[in-house]
Amino acid sequence: MEDNITILIEKLDGFIRKYYKNRIIKGVFLSVIIYISSLLLVSFLEYYGRFPVGVRTLIFWTTLGLYSLVFVLYLVIPMLKFYQIGKIISHKQAASIIAEHFSEVKDKLLNTLELAELATISDRSRDLIVASIQQRTMQFRNIPFTNAVNIRKNLRYLRHIGLLGVVITIILIFSPAIITEGTNRILSYNTVYVEEAPFAFELLNDSLVVEKGADIEIQVRIEGEYVPDKVSISYGGNQFFMSRGSKSVFKYKFRNINNSLGFKFESEGIRSAGYTIDVLPPPSIIDFRVIADVPEYTGEKDFELENTGDFAVPQGTNIKWMFKTSDNEELFLVFDDSLKQNASRETFDFVLKKRAMRSFNYAVSLANKYFRKKNVISYAVNVIPDIYPEIFINSLSDSVNPSVVYFQGLVNDDYGFSKLKFCYRTSEKDSVRTETIPVLKNTNSQQFYFAYDFSKLKGDNNVIEYYFQIWDNDQVNGSKSTRSGMMEFKFPSAEELKKVEQEASENVQSGLEESKRLTEEIKKDVKSLKERMIKDNLTQWEQNKLMEDIAKKQQKLESLLNQMSLENKQKNDFLNNFSEQEKEILEKQQQLEKIMDELLNDEIKDLIKEFNKMMEEFNKDKMEEITKDMKLSLDDLSEQLDRTMELMKKYDIESTIEKAAEELNKLAEEQEKLSEEVKDKKATESELQEKQQQQSDKFKEVMKDYKDALEKNKELESPMQLDKMEQEQQDVNQNFQEQKESMEQNKGNKASKSQKTNAQNLKQMAQRMQNLMNSGSCSQNSENMDDLRQIIDNLVTFSFNQEDLMGTVNKTKRGDPAIKDYNKRQAKLQDDFEIIKDSLYALAKRSPMLGSAINEKLKNIQRDMEKANENFPDQNLMEIGKSQQYVMTSANDLLLLLSEILQQMMEQANSNCNKPGDKQCSKPGNKPGSSPIPGMRQQQQGLKEQLEQMIQQMKDGQGKLDPKSTNKQLAKMIAEQEVFKDMLSDMINNSSLSPESAQKLKEIKNLVEQNERDLANKNITPTLLKRQSQIVTRLLEAENSEYQREIDKKRESKESKIENFSNPKEIFQYKSKNSKFDELLNTSSLKLYKFYDKKYKEYLLKLEE
């Protein structure tokens, strides 16, 4: 039974599937018919109805709803049920449908299904039910249930579809616009369609998108049968006429649009479709700031700018831009090298950083989702590079020390300096050596001063190359430097030194001779003026003319003497700087300089001033007095000029011979060196022969100078004892000739031996020259000391005689007949003094130690003696006594000066004459050295011996001595002791003595003062002699102490002789002006920007120049 039921159910399921399949096919046909029909209907209605947007919208959505409903009812639902999704017809309903199709089935099929359900529910009569079901199912076995569904019946719908297709075809052929336009207007239900007109509006704008706040010009073109005269645009409820651009184009400009708006075109009642202008926000800059981080070394301050993009910064500045924007999403800078740099976003700002190394232009660009705005703003940044420093040098040689060069420099830089150096080298192969010069690092423009003594670089170098180098403080690119131009310092050669010395000496001698001539002329003019004033009755104009002529000559004389003194000093300084001078030569130079400085003393200058005043206020009596004083002063000046010329000649001779000896020593060293070169063949034959010839010529040149010195020596009033050395010259010349012949014959060994022999001969010649000079000097000094002692004795005698005469005159009364005899005695004393004066002048020409102070005393004595003699005829005893007293005072002062000079001459003899080779020296001292103690001890020893002789004579003569001789001797002793005591005081006050020596000298001074009192009281006793012995002993102890101290000093390092030129700025002119200028330049209180500060300082520098 179950199999039969199953088969029955399967057949029913087959029917159900076909049933729904048929419904699907039917739904498709019906859907097509409905869709086409509704489309034709809607298109027809819209084409002819031209419904507005509202109606078209309703039609569109109604049609779309119909389409959706048909699709669901006729297609979707059948399809779902075909696949048994959802509720479908039951088997009983299927049986009912089948029964309607097959008459034989009727209710049988339904009953069978009911019996099958009953069989499953009740067990009773089951068999009967099953049998009934089997019987019934057998009846349905051959009945095809699926035939109950006739799918072909659906073909009838094809007729409807075909009819609709024919209709569509006809419409498309004859009036396709019905379908196309009607359908299109329904589909575009929101679009307003205008009725066909004789013309149409065509919008020419590509885009209606505009930036907020911008302008937009709307352009429309009229297309159609004709172009209307006027076209208006409507927006915001208002209507505005458009301007005609061309024949068929009209335009209208919307200005400063801030909001979106819609508009239409209208003309002659015809309207266009509506358009909308979309206003969108553009990116924009609200404000911006520039922050500049300037390199610290420039001294410039960091700065910040607002809304300013053009600026200037020093190189290396870190620049930061900060932009505040609106409606912006991206910001970038484009630089002139096409480099694009995006800004980073920080909170609400766009920030961009860059280090400025060179000038550049840049533009700011913005962008958002709507717009990209390029080069919104453009600026330029001027980057000021750190320029190279500048240096300018001005040099000036020291007039006193020519080897010292003073430099005045000016350095400029934009920001400052790091260091300044003086660089030099002694040869091209030598490395550059430097000395650092202080410089103000933060002062952009400044002067500096520097001095350098090139004498310490002399050596074998004749040329020193040097320059200055300044470094700036550039911390960006590294410190840059600038050099001054290369400069040279050339040491003068021996020939140049010799030429300078000769020319300067000749100029000085010539100047002195001219001064002597002028002095004699002035003397004659003064004498002539005096005589004519007495004899002739001169008018005021004639007096003034004569006095004016004398004054002009006096001014010329003064100028000439000053010039000669300066030239002599400059010559000595020049020679001393570039050549080594012996100590004795240096001392004589100094003595000569002092003598020339004192030629025009204060007394003569005062007399010249007084004489010039007389031209304004003439006074005959005063003129008489001035002319007398001027005669004495001019006589003295004439003598001093003679003395100076004589000493100058002597000095030149001594200097020439000293240099000749030095050159011979150098030549000897060159001969020894050449001997080694010839022996070892270190050079070619021609080079060696050339050196040999040069040395031979050099010897001849030296001997020529020596011969000239001998000739000049003959012209001296007291020539020195010099030797021509003819034999020595002949031997050396012969050796040079033998060397030449041996070298020409390639006999090197013989030539070398001859050169060594010749070197010894040259050394011996040099030594002999020096010995002759030293022995002559010692002999001259000895003679000078003897002459000075004799002058002192004569002066003592003169002093006592003047004292006796003064005492006699003081006791005499006016009218006494003896006054005539006293007058003769005074005249005799004046003649005696003339001899002393002439002797002193003669001695002064040989010894420069006799200074101007002696001349002053001589003039005073001569003037007072003349006054005394002038007063004797009038028997003016009071004036005579005064003059004699002045003579006595001046004579005693002169005696003390001469005694001191004698002591100095003795010390000099001890120092200079106790040298090896000075065998002819007649007055050797005790020990060489600079200390005067040995000479002082020797003098005190001599005094002790004199006291011993006096005491011995008193013993032998039973206490009686010749009063006159004793007084003279005691006076001389007291004078010498007074000089000795002054020397002790000077030495005690001299801090160079050791404390021990100073203490001993104080003890000696006390003993000397006690001895002076005894000598003044003529108390010649053994006690006096004992104190004198103690003085000698103490002096010996002090001498030993100082000697040991000198030895200790020699162990110490020798200090440099180079003077520390700490303030070379003083050498340049306008010191005070420059000082104020430097202060103004470097420390100005004005606070200016860098550009104006630089201009300000440039102005000051130009002003200072």
C-alpha cells in the first residue's frame, strides 16, 4: 500500500511543480505586456501632456510601484513556490485541480488521499482501507496528472506582446520622440523641461563652482532661429538684465559671492532651466610670523616679524615660519631653486624651518579639497654672508732705534675677530713664525698698534719678510683669514753702514763749522753794535735793524745746533742698532751726544730772549750788560764748538780703526773657512778663486780706511800714536798673491796653508790695532790726568792768592795808595786765570769728561774778575769785595768739580787700561770692573801716605812745618775728601749696592767727616792716621763684597737688551686725537642696527683719515 501511495504522491508533486512553472511563464508574458503597455501609456501622456515636475514625479513613482508589484506577483512569488519556498498548494488542492481536468477521476483522487490519511490514524478496518486504496491507485496509474497543466495556453499572450511590438515599431518609425522624449522627461522627473521655443539658452561656463568672496562671470549663448535683444537673469527673487558680450553671447558678473545661489535665464517669456552657483571656501592665510634665530657670534639679536616675509638675516640664521590659515589642509613653500618644502602641522599652525646659507626667493602655496592655490604670496630673503676681514697697515721706523718698526693697523669685519698675528720668516726655506697681537674680539672695526725689534733676527739674515694676518669669528663657515701685503725689513750692509756713518759725520762736521762761523759773525755783530751805540748816534730804526740781523743769526745758530745734535744722535743710534760697538766707543758716543746737547745751554737761550726783548723796549744800560754777557757766552760757545769738532774728529778716527780691527778679525775667520774649503775641495775652482779675490779686495778696502784714519789723525791738535803697519800690510798682500798663484796652479794644499798663515797675520794686525788704540788711550788718559792735577794745583794756588788779596782789600780803606798795587795784583790774578782757563780748554779738547758745568764756572770767574778790575779805578771797595768773594766761591766749586773729574778719570783708567796687551799703559789699576771702590781705595791710600809723610816731617822737624806749603796741602786734602764724601753719599743712595757694602760705606763716611774736622783744624795726629787706615780697610772689605756680588750676578741669566715697546701708539702723530677717535669708534653708546652701525663706523674712519 505504501508503495502505491508514494507513487501517487510523487505524481501529485510533479503536477505541482509544473503548475508553478506554468505560472512563472505566464507571469513573464503578463509582466512584459504590462511593462510595455504602461511605458507606451506614460510616454504618450507625457509627450502630449508635458506635465510639470510634480505630475511627472507622481507618474514616475506610480509607474515604478506598478512595475515592482507586477514583478513580485508574477515572477518572484511563483519562483519561490516553484522551489517550494513558502506556502504552496496541498495535495488535496492539486487533486481537485486534476479532477477538474480529468472527468474520470472526479472525486476518486481526493477520496484516495483521505483514505490514506485514515489508514494512518485508525487500525480498525485497516485492511479494508488498504485494499480500497490499492484498487483506486491502480485506476490512476495510467492517468498523466501533469497534463492537467497546459503550458501552451500561455502562447496566446504572444499575440498581445507582438501587437505591442508593432505599436512601438510604428511609433519609433513615425514619431520616436513620443517614446524617447516622453520617457526621458519621466525618468528626469526633477528636470524642468521648457517648451520648444524659437531659441534656446546654452550656458558657456565650464564650472559654476566659485571661491567664497570671489567674482564669477556667467556667460550664456543664444542658439535658435533668432537672438533676442535682451536677456535677463533671475536670482533671489530679482531680475537683472545681462550685458551683451557679442552678437549671441550675454554675460553677467556676480561680485563677492559668499553663499550659493540659483539662477535662470529669461527672454521674451521663455525661461531656461535653473542653475546653481556653488560657493566653496578657498584656503587662505590669516596671518603669519617669522622667527629668526641669528648665530650668537654675530652679536645680532634674534628677531620676530609679523606678516612680513621680506627680510635680511646673517648667514647661518635658522628661520622658522608659522602660518595661521583658514579652510586649509596643506601648505608648502617653493624656493627659487624649485625646491618644494611642505610645512608640518602643529596644533592650528603650519610650521616650516630652514637654515639660510644664501639669498633666496620663496612663494607660499595652499591647498584644500576644493582648491589648490599656488604662489599665494611671494617674498625674498636677503642672506648677508660673513665677509672676509680687512686689514690695513701703516708702518713707521723708530728714529732713535731704526731696527724697531712701529705699526699702526686697522682691521674691519662685519661681526668681529678671533685672533690677530704678526708673521715673519727669515728666509724662503724657513718656516713662518708668529706672535699674537691682542685684539678686541667683539669690536667690528678697530685700530691696533704693534712694535717689533728686528735686530734680534739679524744673524746671517739680511732680509726679513713679514706680514699681518687677521682671522674673523665666523662660526658658520669656519674662521676666515686675510693677510696684509708682504713687507720686508732689510738690514743695511757693511758698505751701507759705512756710507751712512761717513755722510752723517761729514754733515755734522760741516754743521759745526757753519755754527762756528755763525758764532764768530754774531760776536762781531754784537761788538759792532756796541761800538756804534757809543760812537754813532743811531736812529731807532737802525738799532732795530742791527738787532734784528743779530736775532736772525741767533735763530739760525740755534736751529743749526739742534739739527747737528739730532743728526749725530740718529747716526749713533743707527750704527748701534745694526752693528756691534765696543764699550769704549759707546761711552764716547754718549759723551759726545751730551756735549752737543749742552752746546746751546739755558744761559745762552735766556740771553737771546733778553736780547730779542730789547728790540721792543730798548735800554742802553741793560743793553751794555747783555752784550757783555753775550760776549762771554759766545766766546765760550766758540771754544765749545772747537772742542766738539776736535773730539768728533778723534772719535771718528777711533771708530774707524776699531771697525778696521773688527773687519780684519772677520776676514781672518773667512780665510780660515776658505782654507778648509780649498783643502776639502767643497766648491769649484772658479768659486774658490772668486772668494779669494773678494777677500783680497776686502783687505785692501780695510787698509784704505785705516790709512785715511792715519791721515785724519795728523790733523788733530794732539795726534794719537799710531803705526802705519806697512810691513804687516806687505806680508798679508804677499800671502794673498801667493794664494792666488797656488790656486791658479791647482796647488790646493799650499794655498790652504798660506790662507791659514794669512789668517794668523790678520788676527795679529787686528790685535795690534786694538793694542795701539788702547795703549794710546791709556797714555793719553795718563797725560790728561797729569795735566788735570797740575791745573788743580794751579787753581788751588790761584784760590789762595785770591783769598789773600780779598782779605787785604777788605782791610783797606778808600783812598789808600796801596789800592793801585792791589789793582795790579788783581790783574795779575786775572792773567794767571787765563792760563788756567786756556789749559782747561786745551784739556777739554782731548777729554770729553770735562763737561759744560766747568765752562759755567769759568765764565762766572771771568765775569766777576772783570767786574772787580772795573771797580778798582773808582775804589768801589764793597763791589770789589763782592766780586772777589764770587770769584772765590766759583773757584772752589770749580776745584771740587775738577777733583771729581780727576777721580772719574782714575776710575776709567783702572777699568779700561788693565787689559791684556796694554803693556804701555802707565797707570794700571787694581782690578777691572765697573765699581768705583777700587779707585776710591787707591785715592784714600794715597792720602794715608801723605799723612804719614807729614807726621814723619813733624817728628823730624820737631813739630814745625812750612805754613804756606802745609795750608796748600791741607786745602787740597779737604777738597779731595769733600769729593770723596759726595761719592760715598751717591753710592749709599744707590740701591744697586748690597746691604753689607752700604753699611760699610756709611761707617767710612763717618770716619771721613771726623778726618775733615781734624784737617780743617790742622790737627795732624796719629789718631787721624789711624782713622785713615780704617777707611782704607773698610774700602777693601766693601770692594771684596761687591766683587763677590758681581760674580754671583754673572751666574744669573743675562736679561734681554731689547726694550719692551709697550706703547707704540705714542710714536704716531695725533695721539690724543687718535685716542678720542678709538673711544668714539669702539665704545659708542649709540645702539644701531648692524647696517647703520657699519655705515656709522665707516664714516668715522673716513673722517679720521
